Amino acid sequence: MSELPSNLRITPLAPGQYISEFDCSDPQVNAGLLQHQENSHSSRVIVAIDERQKVLGYYAVSAINIEFANRPETLPPSVTEYPIPAAFISHLAVDKTCARKGVGASLLIDALQRIEDASAQTGTRLVMVQAASTTARTFYLHFGFIPVAGEPARLYLPIKQLNELFRDRTVP
């Protein structure tokens, strides 16, 4: 992995950020960023930008309820609600000029921290992702996500694991 751009800043999507140059090599995901800038009422969009306000990567997060055909054995016993309140990270994407430079990892860690910070107030119990490719699935597995049985592209992470991961972090 190359070095993470030193001028990288992670912030909510806002007017004045240059999204027209964003290209993750997937036209549908590229178009999704433009749609989010025009109308993001159902999800919160967070971007990684450089000093010129150029978008280098983004993710969208929204609240959902999860229903599993079979309850995963790895869910903590404390998760008794059904359906299960969760946060869904969608469209985590990185500009192809920044691939394998840590931008995707920085965005995922930012998303997980924001979700963990809000979980006590929202009752969120899981983080869910949908891996669009084998590469994306491998990426999420590296960060401890657990595949849903029978649905290898669907992965989740219990909030309890995030609580443990970020336990010693001080919130500003």
C-alpha cells in the first residue's frame, strides 16, 4: 500500500466539493455520488477530500432494520430485538487515482467511529455492508466483518466489537 495522502480530510459532503472528477471505475457508483449531492435525505454522505476540495472517496450511511432468514450464531445474546436496528454503509468507493493508498480504510474507520459514537443514542446493534466484488468482500473481512450465512456478499459487524475496538479512544 502506498502512503496515505497527507492532505486528506474526511468531512460531510457539501457544496463546493469537486465531485465531477471522481472516478472509481464504476459508472453506477460515480453517478451515485452525484445523486447524493443533489438529494441525500435518506442517507448521510461523507467524503475524503484533498486541499483543492476534490473528492477522493466517499461512503453513505443510513439506518436500517435487518431481518435474517436464520439468526447468525455470532450475534451477541444481548441482541434480542427483531428486526435488528443497524447502520448500513453503502457505496464505500475510492477514486482510482487513490486506490490502495489507505483512503478506503480511512473512510471505513471514520464510518465505524461515527456509528459507534451514535449507537448508544440510536440503539444500533450492527453495521451491515454489501460487498459489490470479491475485492470489497476481502477488504471488509480484513476489518473483522462477518459474512451472513448463505449470503457471502452480505457482511455485518456487531456494535459490541466496535465498542471494544474504540474503547480507549477519546472522543473530541
